[in-house]
Amino acid sequence: MANTYLTKTFSSEGNRAKWTWSGWVKKTLTGSRMHLFTSYYNASNFCTLNWESDDELNFYDWNGGATNGQRHLSIKMRDTNAWYHIVATFDSGNSTTEDKMKVWINGTRQTAFQANSAPSGDSRMNHTIPLYIGAYDTSNYFF
């Protein structure tokens, strides 16, 4: 059903420096911006995993209006018949820069990016702000 999502605001913080998101996802549209999850305080402070309108997966954390880490994949994901197993990890304390944010699709670690920057601090995830599954805030739903 269009325009539906899940949301939860936790009463206390979890580990904002190290966490993993994993899920099986099936796209139903191409050429649309669709968010798998977003931890959203405001347009300057959020963490999200989404398909951009160019059908490239984008995993990024935005802090104070600036990028705090990003992995914008170079591959186009346009198969609306396939299920994708996606894993995204965030580990700001990792001593290896390329291992601070990682993305796997169907068991293959992704290493080709349109944009690629390592986080310089903790993420907006596991915060006492709304977490949306299937939306950006109350928009850009996952169809």
C-alpha cells in the first residue's frame, strides 16, 4: 500500500558508533526516490539508506548540514522482479577508513561508489529521534 511506513522513537540512545541494518527488499518502481530506513531529526541531521531516482543505492549520514559519511553506489538496481538482500554497516571507530561504512548486496561487498566518504563521528542512528522504516520522514515512501 502506498504512503505507509513504520515509525518508532526510542526513549534512550543505543550504540550510535557501531550498528548494522540488514533486510530483504523488493523494488516495485524504478526512477523514484525510495527510503528503506531513516533516522530523522531534521533536514540537517539524519541517517538514511535509500534508492535515489537514478536507481542507485545511497547510504549516508548527515550531521549539522554536512555529510558525516556516505556510500553512494555506482550500480543501477532496476530489477523489479528480484529480491535484494542488503546489509549496511556503520562503524565510526574502525581503524580502516574503508571499513567505517560498508554495503553488501546479495552477499557481495560493494566497492564502486559515485560518492564515498568515511564518517568522522557517530551516526544519527540509534538516537532518541524518530526512526522510519519505509520513509524519509513522512515522505519519499518505499513502494
